[in-house]
Amino acid sequence: MQYEDEQDYIMRMIKESVRVLASLILGKKYVQVTLPLENKYQVSGSKKPEWKELVDNGHINKAENILLEKIDCQNQADVEEALLFYEYVSGKGNDFLNKHEYSEEEVLDGLRNLAKRSGFEGIIEIIK
């Protein structure tokens, strides 16, 4: 498999993983929509997530740590925010991620961890 094909495959896995986890954990069908940039990553109308600016500035690991420290995996809004985080990070593209010491594989690992912490450990085998 060529490098570009491999990256496309990982991106498809991330998108499918977000869709499946949203359906299972949140109990609703996930449909990605195009929203205005200023509110695309808001959860339930809350203000812009604190992690978004960190990610935009290349502090992805710091943003992930902040998010994971405060997440309550029994709270649907928290889980939804984590799903949006991983979707947002993956959308930055492989060049941006590599430049800031992160990777699409780490996005998948984060989604696997989220599934496990949310009680959907069995789904981890599908997300490979």
C-alpha cells in the first residue's frame, strides 16, 4: 500500500469510528454537517471549546490532556465533545499533525480509549 493510500485509509477509519461511536455511545445517528466555522464545534450551544485554539496553535497533546482530564464518560455532552475533538484534529491533515508531533494513528488510539472508557470496549476490535 502506498503512503497516500495508507493515509486515506486511516482517515476513512477515523470518520467511520466517530460515526459508529456516536451512534453507540450517544444513541443517535451521527451525520456530519457543514456548519459555520464559529460554531461548528460547540456542544449544546456552549462556547467555543478551550481545546480548539490549542489545536489550532499546534498544542494538540496539551489540548487532548486537558480534554481527557475533565471528561466524564457517563456524560453524553462530554463524550460528544471528545468525539468532536478527535474529528477536528484528524481534519487538520497529516502534515499539520506530524509537524506538531501527533498522528492520525494517535487519533484512532484516542477513539479506542474513549470507547473503552465509555463502556464500549467490544467496539475496539472493530476500530482497527
